[in-house]
Amino acid sequence: MVAALYRFTHFANCQGLREPLERLCRGLGIRGTLLLASEGINGTIAGTGEALATALDHIRGLPGCGDLEVKLSSTTGMPFHRMKVRVKREIVTMGEPVDPVKIVGTYVAPEDWNQLIADPDTIVIDTRNDYEVSVGTFAGAINPNTASFRDFPAWFRSVRDDLLGRGRQPRVAMFCTGGIRCEKSTAFLRQEGVEDVHHLSGGILKYLEVVPEEASLWRGECFVFDERVTVGHGLERGTYQLCRACRRPLGKHDLASPLYEEGASCGACHSQRSEQQRASYRERHRQEVLASQRGHSHVGRQSETGEG
């Protein structure tokens, strides 16, 4: 089982929380990444149902996490290769002083999302990065074409007047993979003076879990930050593979590129890497293959969570 979670809350002593949590997860055979910061917790972990239940009980015992919601999905194999609990400045990096505990937009249940975004008066914004949007998004959503969530505030400020219009109070609806980036982006827009701001509760993952495919406005697949790479409706594993050099999702067209080399490069990153770097990636990939043949995992393959 895979558990994706986050909670904005106030932790006074992250270092004191880190070691017991990591020790517990390792002892239970759980793998994945959890991030701790003064603003809360974020991460994705995988293990048996019993092990995850024990770990989640521990996390719900942390300050402000008693009613923590978790998105659970099944997987045919372990999607992570080691367990890490890290202390960071932010659990999702925006670089703006916002506090979603104090100010946030209006939560919209997945069942009500279609009606909201189908309204022509609603401005729908995908808050994810460009490579994530390229895999799939909601019909009619605006793509900010950002390379990092850090770029979102600058993007919004640069297009605000054109997007929202001067003197208007428009309705804005935003979404992301699991909900965490929307918590910050709605708080940011509220601080910028936009009042009618909504976001998809539980993110795309919850929508794909509960909204039937025949009623869905989602187009494509959803990128996730683990070895599944993408998921579709019902959270079934998707069709994309991962470039081991730049960690971008690769579809059939990308895999057919003459610049694609398994474990070393793809069309998106080939010109951005030196031959020396590609040689290093080739060696890493060779070690991964050897480790797999021996029935071992190779920690170099670990994907670090970037979302919740």
C-alpha cells in the first residue's frame, strides 16, 4: 500500500520529531520520504497495511495532526528504495511567507469540482510544474508553464491584471496533485487580495479515486513522485516511464526519440547534460540493473517527494 499525506500545522521542534518517526518507519519496513518543517509534514510512504496503520497512528499523534487525512492506493511492488525523514524550511517550497493554517481558500469536494470548473466565469489554474501538466490536466485549465513551485508567485503577479482584470473580483479555482501546493497557492492569492479562491480538496489523486471516468473532466494521466511515475482513474498505474537523468515522465513519443537512452538521457535533458554526466548516469543505470538481477534494490533510484 502507498500512503500520501500532508498537514499544515505548527511544529516547535522538528528535530525532536524526526528521529522517533524515522526509527519507527524503518522498524516497520516502511519506505518513502517524509518532510518535516515548522509549518507541518508532507510525504509519501509505502508498506504493508498493518505497518502503515501503525505509522499513521504515530503521525496523528503529532501536534495538530489528529484528524490527518491520507490518500491510500495499492501497488504491485514497493515503489521506494529507502526510508528518509528530513527536516526542511518548508514542506513544499514556495519561498513566500504564507501560513495556510491561518488563511486558505475554499475547499471543494471532488464530487462538486466539475460543476465549479465548467462555469465559464471560473478561472481554473493548474499549480503544478510544466512537466507534470504535460502528462495530464483538467480540460480548460491554465498552465503557468513553471519549472518550479517557487516560480508560481512571480508568474501570478506578472499575469494578474490580464488574467483577472482590473477592478474585478473573479472566481479562481486551483488544483494540484495531492492538495498541498493548493493550500499554499490559495493562501498566497488571498494575501494578494483575491477573495473568491477555491481549491480541489484532496487534489487530483482524490478526484481520480472517487469520480467515475465516464463523468471525469480530467484528461491524460497524473504524475506522481514515486516509481509508479503516473496514475490514471481509480489510481491505476499509468503508462509513462521515468527518465533516470532528469526524472521527467516519458510517454511513447519521448521513448522513440533518438536522444533517449535508457538510464542516461531523454529529448528534454540531452542538451542540458554533458557527456561526462551521461557517462555517470550510464554507470548508475548499470549498477541498478545488476542490483535488480541480484534481487537487491539500488538506492540511487529513489524518487524524493515533491508534492502531496
